[in-house]
Amino acid sequence: MDKYDKVMDLAKRRGFFWPSSEIYGGVAGFLDFGPMGTLLKRNIERRWRETFIHRHHGLVFEIETPVITPSKVFEASGHVDHFTDFIVECLSCHKRARADHLILEQAGEVQGIEGKTPADLDELIAERGVKCQECGGGLGKVTTFNLLFRTSIGPYSENVAYMRPEAAQGMFTNFKTIFTSMRERLPMGLAQIGKVMRNEISPRQGPIRLREFTIMEIEFFFDPKSPGCELIGEVSDRRLNLLTEKAVAAGCTSPSEVTVREALENKYIPSEWQAYFMALSSEFISELGAPPESQMFMAKLANERAHYSAGTYDQLVKLERWGWVEVSGHAYRTDYDLSRQQECSGQDLSVFRKFEAPRRDKVLLARPKIDQITDKALIGKIAAAIKGMDALRLKNLLSSGPAEIGGVTVRPEYVDFAEGEITVTGERFIPHVAEPSFGADRLSYLALECAFTEKDGRVVLSLPRSIAPVQVSVFPLVNKDGVREKALEIFREIRRSGLIADFDDGGSIGRRYARCDEVGVPVAITVDYQTLEDGTVTLRDRDTWSQERVPSKDLCCVIRGRISRP
Amino acid sequence: MDKYDKVMDLAKRRGFFWPSSEIYGGVAGFLDFGPMGTLLKRNIERRWRETFIHRHHGLVFEIETPVITPSKVFEASGHVDHFTDFIVECLSCHKRARADHLILEQAGEVQGIEGKTPADLDELIAERGVKCQECGGGLGKVTTFNLLFRTSIGPYSENVAYMRPEAAQGMFTNFKTIFTSMRERLPMGLAQIGKVMRNEISPRQGPIRLREFTIMEIEFFFDPKSPGCELIGEVSDRRLNLLTEKAVAAGCTSPSEVTVREALENKYIPSEWQAYFMALSSEFISELGAPPESQMFMAKLANERAHYSAGTYDQLVKLERWGWVEVSGHAYRTDYDLSRQQECSGQDLSVFRKFEAPRRDKVLLARPKIDQITDKALIGKIAAAIKGMDALRLKNLLSSGPAEIGGVTVRPEYVDFAEGEITVTGERFIPHVAEPSFGADRLSYLALECAFTEKDGRVVLSLPRSIAPVQVSVFPLVNKDGVREKALEIFREIRRSGLIADFDDGGSIGRRYARCDEVGVPVAITVDYQTLEDGTVTLRDRDTWSQERVPSKDLCCVIRGRISRP
């Protein structure tokens, strides 16, 4: 068994997670989380919320939008056209598979496979003799397969809707409403933690590639003319392992360690906010247990990037079986999405940028020439028609003769054009967006793999104390003479204080330590005869296995001290 | 404007919630939650988690299962066949509507409409002249419409799946795996907080009837032979407003106040665990701001209950526009779901009940009659075939002559049947289930409506302090002379302590009080010149509007004291 198998075995046996719907044979790409896994995942979400949202309250706000989304939103975002993978069908058994994965598995590493076209892949398949994995049969032509799960809303099947593949679009469609209710200030980040669905063709990496997972992402809106991050100073000296776009293009695979400051000075990272979030991500992933030296940020080449991105870094962590795996994505989405949603909805999603001082701008002005308009009843209508239109556009229109505007015929001789000056206090623009994005399920697996250690022939799950599912276990040494009752009393007291506590009265103390080490409980408390005499209990540490006597009245405080250590 | 309109206006203007995808004209039955609404909803979920799960850690466990679920699960549960509403189509404009709602709207109250058949409804429509609401046209025949959102998994469209309409089935399909990993103890509750989807035909009650919402529910598994609730003593004296099944059947509409003890003694509530959760629900809904006198529990009649339930109480709260609205459901699902999932999956989902003392049971025993089996090579095979089968079934089988069993022909004369005794240590059974179930979105609306008050011509949102989105607002009296800097310093200190704090430096202090009263901020802090001298700030209370000077060094402690009050 490699580490992945060991972790997955533990995960099922002890209530972390396992393939969904197992009693029906399971279904690839879906995971069920048990009691331990759910506590772990909620803790990861909580720490993400604290690190990325609450720390920035007033600047970043959590929102929540539905999973089921009308098709128009994803037509606008480009997902209906572009959110696709390459699929290929076996000509003899008709099994369908993801074309690029099949090639990588059978032909080995192919540089830049994410940027290939279907024709490129057909060629690779022919060249390298790639066959159906099931039956060895020949493969048909590579085509595209859209990864959106499709459904329809209400009793009319023509009302097509999709399960969202990212939470981002909910932030874009709501940007203007929230910007208004939050008093129109930029920068402003909107965040979501919620389910997303991607209909992967044939996922085969357990919790690493899921068809349904919990995304945690921020769309951070800023003025591209004031792109500075006010918090960058807090992270300038942090060191990141960076594999820049240039390095990737040159085929380099080992990252360089640079500070955030150097990365920005050398324009390795296109936006200060993106750099800020990358630094936070590095801190966050370290907190989950992946040491900095097993992390890197790799730039994606232009032809590998999602259709909306002008610059993306993937944060990768090295796992034992799966190699370098993406744990977060950092895309610079520019004004792409807001512009598209504005265009397709016809709603104004722009915001107003006030100039430091009002400006006098030279403009073309159009006025009705009243003396030329013989039918005096028309003057009002013509004045209104002229007023409702940009003067330059009007001039162009009239250069080819009379025009029908707002129900009246405006003749060239009716309008006088002249240069003038107006006071302009500002201008409208579409904000730019930096997006950090994480998957909570994959991170739950990551935390388990990083924490998984074996000691004296058994498993100790050295989970970071801030995310350990259960914080303390309470054991009565014996189940008689009032020891059990005392232990239950202490257990209830601990639980009332808000800590997640287990009570275990089965088997030897050694077996009980082993059971709680296996799910990463940081602290175990044993209640014995001495407790009845002097009120002290034995406190035992998961990682050092050291024991000490602690007065039971200080217990909650001592435990909180222990679990706030890294 | 009635209260509903006022609340919805506030909800949109101040970032609570509004119809989803508004820039595309909105889509009925979906809600977007803004910054304030998401904080509120998360707080409601947190309080539910604390009340129903964490308080019972070791007895109730949170789990998480996917929204997208293979069709087999909902075929087994009965949802594919029974999760339907009545639909009727207009013969002239072809608009479809929910038949029972149309009748209620046009013909007024109809007793027991939930239990009617399509034919009953056709009759009612004809009798009372119910017409299309859009065009006044005549209506076609009433039929059923399945409320499951449908999709398919992977690249084969025949792999049908549904969005789950309840989280419950994920608890049933995982029951056995979790029961095993949690050391096989009953009772055991599994809980989920997560999205569910119901394709309502034509929802028109805003946040009250959604097509996608967050369910919070527990499936509580217990041994029907030990149905006692160990925690019932904690709630026996609580008073509930109950409208029993008998009272409902008799057409009674006003509930009686009874204690939990009386309700159980008189068998108004079929299960102790159900009664326990009803008592917790009453406490929980009160905490959200609905006074006990505006709550009641109404029994559902047999023909109105969901197909899986042997007894259901709906908890109702009276709202201004919508009347009595369901805020939680308490179903006694018996062993229906586990039995169905066991039957359809072929997996054993039963658990073992150990007898207090082993029992000697009289049984029929079957043994091979070796002397009758002439082909001695067959003895072993025949012995194995006999052993692998229930003796009584074997006897019945052989009563009609020789039978083919496990590849050998067993002749009646080969087998000797005799009464014998065996030691039986226990028996297998399917646990029963009590289910409390809530919708977090509807509760968010409920909390707003209950908190909505007007005072001196403006809105004060008197949200319970435990769920207020923002806990404290910090104001600098002026934006000069170091006052703003001091206020920012205090604001950052408060935020670092983990409180959700706003900073507001715009407009008069009165306007700022009004702004934060409107979103229910319990405490406002004003920093002024005196703060620079003696370190005190003005602390102002949302509900009493009283002000006092407090040393800024004690601030976090004082604020926590304030917000822990009800």
C-alpha cells in the first residue's frame, strides 16, 4: 500500500470520507464525508473564512448564490462555449475517456498538452499508438465535451439551467447591487464558500478530482488605475517558490524562491492584489500541514489558461502518488466577466471614478437651429432627440442626410455643431478582478496525507491543532468506584465550554490512546483514583506522547492553550 | 407596503437578500444572499449546529453528502414515484400552474387539500369555476409533476441523476458505514447542513418557497424496542402549543398548550426523541426572535403526510402576509427508508441487538443422513448445501421432492430434520428514525420579519444579538486631530479579537446610528476628543438607545457581554 491507499483506508475506517453511494457500487467523482471528515472540512472552511474574509471585514464580504443558474449567465461567461474537455470514444467498446489523460497515461509526459487542439491530439494518438484503456480498441476522433451539468427550471423543459462550475459568476452578476448597498467603495472583494459541479469525463483520482466539491473563492474588484494593494506591506518579505511564465515556457520545472517584493518588482506576478492573495495562500496551505518547501506557484502559459484569464498561477503541493497537485488557483480575470455580463444583460455594471479635481473637457456640442425649423411644433421634439444622443454620433449620422431619431425626422440643417467645454467630475469604468480559488475537499485530503505518520507500527495523525476534528478525548481509567462518573462530569464540562470532546471508556488506556492518535485528537485526559482525591487528571499529548498532571479546574484553559499551538 | 414588502425592500437595500440573477430579470424560487444576509444565515446555521449537533457530540454527528445523487437512491426512497405536486395547464395560453394553489387562491380555503387526488381537484376546479390566472382560460386535466431536478453524470446521458430534495437519503445510504466506524452504538443521529433542490412548479412567495435552499436536518436512529430518550428529562416541563392529529381531523385550528411530559403521556407525539427535538426546535425558533405565542406544532393527517412518515408535526410560525408558515418538520420515518435502501441495494443495513442474557431457542435443525447417501463423494457437498440454507425453507423445498441446491441434487431422504436448541445472543433489526428538519433561508427571512420594528419613523432591526450580522460599529466623531486614527486603531483591535466590526466615518453620528440600527448592529462605539485624553469611548445600545462611557481597554470584553445577552 502506498501512502494514498493508507490514507484512504484510514479515511473510510475512521469516518473521514469515502466514495459516495457505496451501497450502490459507488459513483466516481463524488465523496461522502463522515463525522470526522465533516469536522475537519468545516475547520478548514472556518480557517479559510477567518484568513481570507473576516480578517478583511469591510473589504471582503462573504455572499451566497445558488448552484442552479439560468443558462444566460453561463452563455455570457463563456462556459457554455468554452468550459470543455477533450473526449474520445473507443471504436469497438464505445467507452468514452478524456483524450489528454489517455495520452499522458499511455505516452508519458507531453509538454503543453493543455494547450493542444483536437487535431493535435488526434495526431498524438496516431503517432504514439494510444488505444482504448478498457479493451485495447482503436480510438475515434477527438471532440470536445462540455463539463456543465445541465438541468431545467420549472415545468417547461426549455428553461435550461446549469449547475455552476465556479462560484465566481454569482459574484459578477451581483457585483453592482452589492457595490451599491456597501456604499460604492473600491476595492471590494466578494467571497463564496459553496458547492460547485463539473461533469468530469472519467475522474479516477478519488478526492483529488471530484465532480462535486466545495469551492472557496474570492472575486476581488479593484480599479485598474489604482491597482495598489494597501496590505502588500504585510507580506512583502514573504518568500514564495515561483515558476514564472517565462520559466515554464523555457521548460524549467524547478521553482526559484523570491520575495513577494521581488516578484512584483520583476513583474513575475501581474497584480499586487494577486500577489497579496498568493502570500496568504502560502501561509494558509502551510497551516494545513504542507511545508513551504513542498509548495510552489506555477504560471500557466497563455494557451493553457482559462478563457477569462490574463495571467494565472496555480499553487501546487507535492503529494506522494499524484505528484504536483493544484491546491489553489490565482487568476487575473481583468474586466472580462463584468464586461461580458454587462453586454449580455444590458445592465450597466460600470462604476464611477471621481477625478481628483473636476476637469474642463473640450467637447462637441449640438444645438437645434430654431430658425431653420419651419414647423414650430417640432422644435421641442427635435431638441429632445438631439439632447438624447452623443453629438459626434449625431454629426456622423447627419453627414449622410436626414435621419429618423426618436420618432422625428432630423434634417442636417436643423442642427448647429460647435466646440464647447464641459465640467467632468469623473468617468465610468469596469473594475478589474483578482481571483484566489480553493477546493475544500481536496484540502481535506491534503491535510490527511500531510498529517499521516506511522510511529511504533501504528498511525498517528499529526493534524494541525487548529483543524483537528476532535480537540480532546476523556478516558476514565476504570469504569467503577465513581471514576467513570467523575470522568463523565469532566467530559460534560469540557463539552459545555464549546470544545469538541470524545468520551472513550472501552479497552486499555493504550488502545484508547491509539484510537485517538489515529484521528488526530491533540489532547487526551485520563481520570483516575487520584482525580477523586486531589482533582488532578493526566493530560497526554498526541505528538510528544508526554504526560503531566493538571488540576481539572484549569482544564479547559490548558486544553485551549494546547490546541492554539501550531 | 405591508411588512413583507418593507422587509424585502430593506433586505435588498442593505445587502441581506434579493431574487437571484436580477440582471437577467430574475428567476423565481432562487435567492442571492449579500454580505449582511450571508453573515445572518451563517449565524443561524452556527446556532443550529451548536444547539442540535455540538451539544450532542458523541450522539449526533454532522456529515456531508453530495447534492447530485444517482437515480437508484431516489428510486429506492420513493421520490422518483411520489415526490410530486399537482399541475394543471391552461388550455388557451398553455401556462402551467400548481393546481392546489390555484384552487386555494381562487376558491378560498379547502379542508385537507393536501390529501386530494387529481380527480378530486378536477372536480373542485369545475365546481368552483377555477380559471387560468394569466389569461382566464379554461384548465386541462390535473396531473402530477415530479419535483426532482434531473441531470446526468458523465459522458453517457443514460446515467440519470437527481439533485437531492432532502439531505436525509445521504444519511440513510451511509448509516451502516458510519455506525461501524463510530463503534456500533445506538441511538445515533446523523445531521447535515447543505443545499437541496426542489423544482417547484410556480413559486411565488419569495424567500418562503425556494427551489434551492439550505436544509438543516437530523436523521436520528434508535432501537424501536428502546425508544426512550435519555435527555427527555431536560425538556419535560417545556410547554408546546400543539394541534394534535385528532384536533386537526376535527377541524380545530387553535392549539392547546401542553408540556412535553403531557404530550408523551397522552401519546400526542409518537416518539420520545421526536418530542425532544420538538422541544429543542421551540427553543431554537424562539431564539431567532419568534415569540412562543406565535409558534405552534400542527400534526399532519395521514393522507397529507410524506410517503415515508408515520407521524409528522410541522412547526409553524405566524407571519404577517403569509399566515402560518412551516419553519420545521418533525417526521417519524420509522424504518421505512433504511428498509427501502437495504432492499434496493441488496446490502445489509440492519444492526445487532444483544439480548440482556443469551437465549436458548428451539429451532429446526437439518443434518445429512449419511447412510442414505450412496455416492460417498457427494456427502461433503450435500452437507455444505444443507448448512447454507435455513432448515425450515429446506424442509418446505424438499416436501415436493428432490431439489437442486448449490450444484448438487439433494433428495428428501438425504436429510434428517429434528427439533433442537441453539444459543442466541441477540437479533438483527432495522433502526427507527426521528427527523427534525429546517430551512435556513426561510429562517433568515423569519428572523428579519420578527426583528423589523419602526421607531421615530425609521427602521430598527432588533435582531437577537447571537445572530446579528455585524456585532459592533466604530465611529470617529470627527475625521481630524487624530480622532480618526484612534478610532481605526480601536476598530482593528476589535476585529483582531474575532468580532465582526464595521467602521463608519460618513455623515453625522445620528445618520450613522440610523444606518447601523437598520441592519441590527447591537453596539456602536463613538471615539471622540475625550478618548484621546482618558481612553474612554461612548458605547451606545441599539435597543435602548442609551449611552455610557467605557474604557477602551475593556471594550472587547464589554461588547462580548452585550452580545451574549438575548
